[in-house]
Amino acid sequence: MSEKPDRIHVTGGPGSGKTRLAKRLAGERSIPMHDLDGLLLAIGEHVEGINADGAISKLAEMPQWASEGVYVTWSQPLLEAAAVIVWLDPPWRVASYRIVARHVRLELARQNRFPGWRRLYRFWRWSAHFYDDSNEATINRYGAPNTRSALEAGLAPYQEKIVVCRTNDEIEEFVQRTAPRTGA
């Protein structure tokens, strides 16, 4: 892994902190940040097979970027081009808290892309099954793994550039170790 990576992909299960870390890394490096969920929503769910390959390939060719998302099929150009892949893998109790807290915060601010308490419950329950590997299909129709084990299998070809962070301390250590130097 490059000590000061300029192409960083952040992945992990629901509530792992992908967006927060990718935004932080991009901000500290003054590089663009790309949210793959946002790209998927912009393309629209009606697109058969998620035809994002062109957009992903163009993004992967850029000299500097931070991206975040759990997708392992159509985002392969990013995984291949990344200098480092950060896999956020917190325990379920941490991810569960973050999922609920994020939903409540966005509901109160009336900024929730996925509003509704039933929707939260269904997503929370699905996420619990992601972390305990009990969802049925391994990869969903959007190219995202439905289980933690499926994510691990999707990342297997990139082991030499994966950094696994399970705690906030491990995330901080990674950020500090790879932070760009300022000043002369």
C-alpha cells in the first residue's frame, strides 16, 4: 500500500462509517469524493444490470479520488485502480446504533432519502442479517453483497491493498499514518 494514497476506496456493511470516512479523507487531501449509492440513485433503479460501468471507469481513471460503497461487481474498476481499499468492519452493535441514529437525525432534519419508520425497521433487520451472514442471496441485484462473508469474498482478489478497520482507534491510526504532510 502507498503510504500517502491518492486513490482510496472505502467499503463496509451498513452503518460502518463509509461515507463519513471517505468525506474526511477526501477533505484532508483536497480530492473529489464519490458516493456510489448517490451514483446508483442518479442512474435510477430502473436500469437493468446497473449500467454504471462507463461512469465508474471514468472515475477510476482520475488521478486522485476517494470513493465509498459496498458494491463489488460493477465497481471493480475502482477496486482495481485504488491504491488502498479501507474495509470498515465494526461489530453489529456499533453499526446498529449508527443506522438508527442516522435515520433519526435525517428524519428530524427532513433530509432522509429513505424516509419512514417501517423502512428503517426493514433496513435495520436486513442489516442485522448482513452482519450475521444469514441473508439468502450472496450478491443482490445492485451488485452489493447481502452478507459480510460475500463482501469478504468480493474483496479477496485485492487482499494486498486492503486495510481492515474494526474500531475507531484503528481508523484514526490509518488516517494519521496516511495523512498528507502539510507545510514545507
